[in-house]
Amino acid sequence: MSKFYALFGLIIIGQLVGVSHAQSINSQSCDALNNLDVPGTVLRLSNGGIEITNADFVPASGRAIADNGDVILDLPEHCRVQGEIAPIDSNAPSILFNVNIPVEWNGKTLQSGGGGLGGSRNTSPGRKASGRWDPQPYTDTYPLTNGYATFGGDEGHQGNDISFVYNDEALRNWASDSFIKVRDIAIWLITHAYGRAPDFNYFSGESAGGREAVMMAQRFPDSYDGIIAVTPVIGWTYIHIGDNRIRSKLVDGWLDADDISLIADKTRELCDADDGLVDGIIARYMECQMNPQILLCPEDGEGEGCLSAAQISALNAIREPWASTVPYAHNINRFPGFGTTGDEDGLDNQYSFYMVGTVPPLVPLPPGRGWQQGLGGILNFGALWVRHVIAQDESFQPHNFYAPAYSDRIQYLSGLFDATDPDLSEFHQHGGKLIVLQQSADNAVSTPMIAEYYRSVVATLGEAITDETLRFYVGPGGSHNGGGVAQADLLGLLESWIEEGVSPSGEIPIHDIDPQTLETRRSMVACVYPMYTHYNGTGDINDSGSYSCAHRADPLEYQTR
């Protein structure tokens, strides 16, 4: 693979040699991009042609307030380029992309990952440089303002119409192809604009974009110098099959708001103090093994302050590992569950929003998209995935799903979507660096799933090579998509590691910053796995200096309670 990408680089350089280019961008050279003829051969993957649909010069702007009250920081003057990559299959959608080319360039690029089902161009000149909820602190100057050329695409389809998944080219674009296609045209445009290639190329993504980020390190190891993956849904196929399994359990064992509070209260009662501080955060997330059976109603009845047997079964389906009846890519044979967070009723009412919803699952589920209003987001993802992507039948009933009947299809999809390849040796040989950040209380992405992937990388590369290539941090508490104490300067960390050779510390400051006042509400530390955040016993609990990273307990000394 490395030889191919080296040859590709020589081809691109060869196309640029002898051609005169401006060394900076201005309104005139930006406007000239509207007439630029871009050959489809600048992409390493097959395509139906490339078109620049618009290029306009955007003047600098000062601080402003968004409609939701969030602060928007200063933005620099830049050239905004929009374009389209046509498909080979005329029935597949095009890929739409944006490239932001700053007047003052620092020689670096930052690509944005997507999110959810995709369908919108995932780059912004502002703080959402990753395309969604950026892990960078709200107070940090934007990457574009710092001189980065930023870019991203729509993942190969537009809007929320799910019909694109029935087209294989569109499905492959969503899985990974669109990101490298957008990368190739963006680097070509940036090189054209400045007359030289970038010094460093970075990628940042969160959630689904985090999956894409990890996959770029696996599949296109020579194309990026540094990658940031936040709360990455790396086991995309099997986590959504797991989500659908949970959905089926909740048909009879649905959990309402009172049930969720009961679960969270009991979990915190047993485990909150073990990290040195009773604050609603269970930082020793690996060791909190609250046994749901202690909440079972007497004689399997129903009553106040207890759960029925069906509800216990549903809770176990959420938290506990389960063996797969179908093998997934890279020798994955189980889903490790979501584990115990103690924040089920916390930020954004996580279980209600992401998991169980505010209404029980519908059976039967009406034909069509399969997105039930009021049901938790990941359960809707599970139903949508098995209905439209696996069964390919808009009338399919998710509660009837039997994985072995679709074994070939599942294995094909797992090979496309699951970013679980532990062999990062080519990325290491390239000198690439990958930083992964997960929140311990994320109830939408499984922390145990990411931990298992990390352990598989160590088993494949060895500890020394892994340490030169990958950092996996876990932040205390928080939620999916950046809620709580979840903002960290990962881009600065990556820059220092790659450009200055400064290896990241085992603990990094992580913050909760108000997006409207820009005041820091709390700071703690995120720790490299498998260490956890521990309060030192003295000092301001809102100051990161009051915390350190501690080793986990001996599992034999920390039994299920």
C-alpha cells in the first residue's frame, strides 16, 4: 500500500511541476477558481468527474453571537470553495465538498469527519472544525483563524433521505471512500492555490466522524500525519446490531424516567466515592460492576423502587457483553456492552435521549424510514441499520431480526464500515500519530468497545510501537457529543507530538466551558487507558490540579456488588 501512495504522490507532484501558481490567495485568485478545470485523475479512486460549483472570497469577521446564544469567535478572510465529485453509477448521489483556503496559511490542512447519517458538508470555518462537536475548548482560536486550510464533504449523499443505502457506490462512499476522495481534491486545490504542497495534513472527527478518523489511519496510512478521533463508533456494524438487540429487549422491559433514576442512584451509591470524590461522576468506570439483580422486585412483581425481570433483562442487554452469532471483520466475535456509567439520568438525560427514549419501542414498526419519534437515538439507528442496510427491506420488522440469516451481508458491511483493524504498522511507518478521546459516561458509544480495540492494537504492534503511534484518553463523566467535562486541546497536543517531537503526557487537562459566556465551569484531567481520574483529596474540585491519574484496582479485590 505504501508504494502505491508514494507513486500517487509523485503523479500529483508531476502534474504541478512547471505550472505557475500564486503563492497566496486573494479575491481575484479566489474568483479564478470558478473557472478551474479539475481532472478526475487527481483522485486515486474512480469517479465520474469533478466540478467547482462556486468559489467566493469571504472577508474577515469579528466576534458574534449565534442564534442559540453561543459565542462565535473571530474569523479570517479566506476563499471558500464548493465543489462536486460525480459518481460512476448515475443512480448514486454526488459527493459535495467545501474547502476553506485562508489568506494567511500556516502550511497545514485539517479535514473534518462527518456525523450520524451524514448528508451535509462537514466543514466549518468556526470551532466545529471536526464537522460536528469539536473537542477543542470553546475559547480556543479556530483552526482556520490559526492558518489551517480546512475541508470536508457530505459523505456522498444529501439530506436525511435514507434511500442512498440501497446503492452500493453511495454505501461505499459513506463508509470511507468519500473521505479520501474529498481529501485528494482538497489537497490538489490547496496546492494549486499556494503553489506548494502542505507541510502537515490532519484529520479530526467525532462520533461517526471518529469512526472515519480511525479508519483513515487504517486504510490510508500515508495520507495523514495526525488524526484525532473523539467518541468514535469504531464497531459501526456490530454496535448497531447490538442497539437493535437492546430495542427488542425494551419492548417488554422499557425503562421510564423513574426507573432510570433508580438505576443511576444505586450505581452512584455503590461506585461514586471510589475515585476519591462524591460528585456524580464515576471515574473508575471499569470497576463499577453494580449487579442489577439487587433492584429486582420481590417475587418478580412490579412496584415502586424496583425493576421487573424484563427490565433487568433489558438493563443487562445494555450493560453486559454478548456473543455474536455472526463473525465480524478483524476477528470480532462479540459486543462488549456499554458498561456502567452512573450518569444514565445525567447530562442531556442520556438514557432517555440516546438509549431508551421517552416512549416504548413500537411493534410492529410502520414501514418506511423506521425512525420512531421519542425513541432513543441509537435504538433508531439500530432499527434503521437492520431494516434498510442489512435486510434492505423498508417493511422489515427489526424485532424479528435473526443475524445468521444475513451472515454474508453482515460480514460484507462489517468489512466496509468497522474501523477495527488493529494493524496500524503502516501508519506508524509513515510517522502518523492518532489521539483517541472517549468519555467514561458516554451512553451512545461503548467505552469497553474502544478499550478492546486499543488492547488489540497493543497485542498486534506491541507496547513500544503503540506508544509511538497511539494515545487513548478517557475523560471523566461527560456525555456523547461533548457535554460535561469534555473539551481538551487535542489539536495542540497532536501538533506538539508531530511537529516538535513532544510525546503527550499520560494525563491532560479537560474542561467544561460555557459556550455562551466562555467561562470555565470545571477542569479535571483525562487519563490514558487503563488509568482513571482520581481526586487527590484536597484542593478545588473544579481545578485540574486537584486530580491525578491512578491505576485501576486489582479486579480480584473489586467484586461485583
